[in-house]
Amino acid sequence: MNAFLRSLVLAGLVVISATACATTRAEAPRERLVPPLDVPIPPPRVISPLPVPEPPPIPPVNNISGGAAPAPAKPRPAKPAESSAKPEKPEEKPETPAPPPAPVPQLSIPEAGDTSKLTADTRATIDRTRAALAKIDYRKLSEPGQKNYNDAKLFADQAEAALKASKFLEAKELAEKAERLAKALQGR
């Protein structure tokens, strides 16, 4: 009996939903309150013809008397086709000189200056990093913390090697990275 009731209810729902969407009369067309817009016709295209290139001038005849003909002149090389199609330039006015461009600032490298001060600062950073790492118990660190600890030691060692190779800027950057990692580990 339950199956019969279910099929009856389902059939009823199908009939109700089908009739709910259907209408019995057609809707009358609505009048527009605003007349349709008149689209203007686009203006005609105006194409100006290219200037006709002038034919080369005919050389003047100097010897009409019939005597010996003068030696022929060397032919001039023909101009490229694109130059003949270019329109003539209007009279050139003397241009005012443009202001000179602003000078490009020179980049300065700290290495060129006092390398002993840069070396001392870098060594101090390395020493602070190693002192901070010495205060940290490696065994109590999480796996990412141990990785950061190892990276800080590696950066400090690389900074020492860069100082020995006289790569002062590289040494300074490596020492600063090592110090940042060590300070982050201390803050945990």
C-alpha cells in the first residue's frame, strides 16, 4: 500500500508542477513608451591620394653644334622606392636646442669604500649569530626549527668563507640571513 500512495503522491506533484508553469492565454504585446533610436549613417571615408613622385629632371643639352660629344656623366645610384613615396617635408625651422638629459646617478658599491669597517661589521654579525645559536637547545626544537638552526649555521659558515674570498657584500648578506634565523629561533 505504501508504494501505491507514493506513486499517487508523485503523480500528483508532477501534474501540479506541469500545470503551474503553463498559461492558458497568450500575453498581449506591450507598447513601448520610448520610440526606437535612429542610428545615424556613418560618414563616408575620405581617402586622400598619395602625392605623385616627380620624374627625374632631364639633363640639359650643352653641345648642339654636332661636335664631339662630352664624356657621359656617371649615373647616379637610384634612390630606394620608399623614399620616392614619402611626401616632401615642409620648410624646416631652426629648432631650439633641447635641454641636455639629466645625468644618470652612479651606483656606489660599499665595497669600494672602507672594507675594514664592512668586514668588522660582518664578523660582529656572525659572532652574534653563533652566540645566539649556542644558547638554543637543538634537541628541543621542532623539525622546522632544527632546519632553521642548521640553515643559520650554514649561512654563518658561508659568510666566513665569503669574507676570506673578499666577497664583502655577499658575506654581509649571508651573515644577516643567519642572524635573522637565529633571532627567530630565540623568540620561540
